[in-house]
Amino acid sequence: MATFLLVLVPILSLLPLSLSTLTMQPSETETLFQVMESMSSDRDWRVSNPDPCSPGQSWPGIECKPGSDNFLHVTRLDFGFGANPKCMQNATFPSLIFTLPHLQSLFLLNCFNNRRTSLSFPVLNDTSPNSYNSLQQLSLKSNPSLTGRIPAEISFFKSLQVLTLSQNNFSGNIPDSITSLTYLVHLDLSYNSLTGAVPVHIGQLLNLAGLDLSYNFLSGSIPTSIGNLGQLQKLDLSSNKLSGTIPEAVRSLSYLSFLALNNNKLSGKLPNGFYQLHNLQYFIMDDNPMFVSLPSEIGNLTRLQELRLANSGYSGSIPISFTLLTNLSTLSLENNKLTGAIPVGLTNLGKMYHLNLSRNMLNGVVPFTAGFVKRLGRNLDLSGNTGLCINGSDGYYDRADVGVGLCGGNASSTGTSLNSAVENESNGGSIRILGFCQFGICSNIMGALGFWGLYCYLL
């Protein structure tokens, strides 16, 4: 028995302590209380939760994990949403929060709404506890009173994988130091007031899967180094003031599935390398002064689900190759200078649910079947193309309103909407096309009726 106990004691000493017996270090607990008192007035945290990490006493919005020193440490804090602590009305950014030495994730949503505050970092010496090596996720979102520049010291967080600073009021340039955060997988600085250029060395963030700089005031060109982001799946640079052309280097973004460049000042032809992005599913590039012909090579991007090229000065005809985009659900080409007929094959795109070809110079007979028109309903807009018309004999367009009149001499009298030629009868809900001559019957009997046939045709 004595021998057995001698063997058992060392084994027990190697087992981890029960979480129920672990506590926090007093210095870390005090730091946490000071942070909570500066951020949230939901309760008296010292009284209601004296052991913030202990099972049964831990407060919402906190996550703790045991460390190798047999103490519990705060690893995650969430404020401002769900069941998490709400931020007090006049809260300011608590830089002290970064002295929690094991903090891995920090989420502050809708916390700073009234009192102007800025992102800042505590002044530390070499031995001060900090989260510069531990923090992996930093999300400060929807804080309209969070102002000033993004500090260059953001580069201190060498382990950051997710940096979200969206829907705040940051201004000034994007600091070049941000490109040293080489572990970043997701970078979102959208919906701020940032100015200047996209950092030239953005291509150093080799692990990025998502980059969103949309809704700022960024200018200059898209840097060629963006082609180094070989893991990128989402790129959103929309609603800025970017100019120039899309760099040829995008050919290297082979995993890219979402690309939004709309509402900028980009111009010219798409680079040849663009048509090698065979994983691209969403291409949104409305509102750019392109002023070139629609490229037929887009038909090579057969995984496209949304293609938006509206209000960009495109000319020429709609390429037949667009009918090869069998996964397309949305096609927006409105307010361009497109001419010619609508390709017949578009009516065979079975996944299409939104088509806008309005305000162009298209002409000819609309080739869509009644089933296609019915499926799209109000999501089909062909208005503003004075040369287009619909052959009423091709089928009944139930309650359609696509902004195009019927073909033939009666088109002017039928107005600009199919609704003027379609009536839903109250008894039984059947559809009847108004006007004898609108069926095309007149043209078939002209020869037989002579003058009266001609008279009917001219009605």
C-alpha cells in the first residue's frame, strides 16, 4: 500500500486543477473591474460578480481560460450586443483593456455614441503586462463617436488575425504599419472617413482572405501588390475615389469569389488577367466611367451569380457570351449606351431573377418567354429603350410591367407598359389581351380583306 501511494502522489500532481478551484490573479481582477466601471453601468460588478471568471459567478460577455500558471485569465470580452454588458451612455475607449495580458478577443459594438473618443493604447514599459502578443481578434464596430486616426501602434498586435474597425468615424490615412500584421486573415475598415491611398505594401498581408475598405474617401490607384494576396476570397473597394484601371496583377487572385469596385472613378478596359478569375461569383462594378464596349470575355466566368455594370458608359451590343452564364441570378446593365437586340439566350437562364436593361438604346423585339417574364415580375426592367417592343402574340404577360409597349402600329396607343395591354378579369382571374389587332390577327387577314385589312392594320 505504501508503495502504491508513493506512485499515486506524483501522478496526481501532474493532473490539472479543477476549474472550480482556480482563481484570477488579484492584479488582473482589479484591471477588469476598472475596465467594467468605465464601460458599463448595468450593475455594481464588484458586488455582483466578485470572482468574474469563477463558474457560477462569471458575468455575460466574458470568457476565461486556465493558464499554465494555474490561474484563470480573461481571454475574451464582448460589449454592446445581445446578452453582453451594455455600454454606458458617455463611455470612452478604455485603453486599460489592453493591459489584460491574456486577452485574445475583444468586441465592442455600438458602445461609443455620444462622447467623442479615440482608439488609444496605454503607455507601457518593457515589464508591463499587455495583450500585444496575445490578441487575435479586435472588432470595434458601429461606434459613431469613435474618431481620429487609426494609430500606427496597431502594429503592436503581432498575432492579430481579425481586425474589424467598420462603421466608426476614423479619418486620415490607413497607417502603413498595418501591413506588418502578417497573420491577418480578415481586414475590414469599411464605413469610415479614411483618406489617402490604399497602402502600397498591402500585398504583404499574404494570409488575407477578406479585405474590405469600402465606403471611405480613398483615392489613387489600386496597388499592383494586391496581386500578392493569393488567398483572397473577398475584395471590396467600393464607394471610394479610386481611379486608373484594374491592375493586371488580379490574375493571381485565383480564389477570389467576391469583387466590388462600384462607385469609384475607374476607367478603361478590364485587364486580360481578369477573365482568369474562374471562381468569381459576384462582380459589382456599377458607377465607374468605363466608356468601352462590354467585354465578351466575361462569358468565360461561368460561376458568376451577380453581374452589375450599370451607369458606366458601356457601349456596343450585349455579348452573346453572356448567355453562357448559367448561374447568373442578377444582371444589371442599366443606364449605359448599349445598342442592338437583346440576346435570345438570356431567356434560357433558369436561375435569373433580376434583370435590368433600362435606359439604353436597345432595339428589336423582346425575346423573353411569358414564363421568364412572370418569374422575374417587377425585377425585370426594360424601360427607357424606345426601340424595344413586345410581340403580344407570343404569349400572355400576366400583370407584367417591364416598361415596353407592344410591337406594331398600335404600340403608341398602348402606352409604355404591358399593363396597358393586359387586363385581369374579375371573374375567374383569366387574362385577356385588349384590342383585336394586337393579336396580330389583322396582319394574317389583310390579303383576304383588302382595304379593310389595311385599315385594321393601321389602327
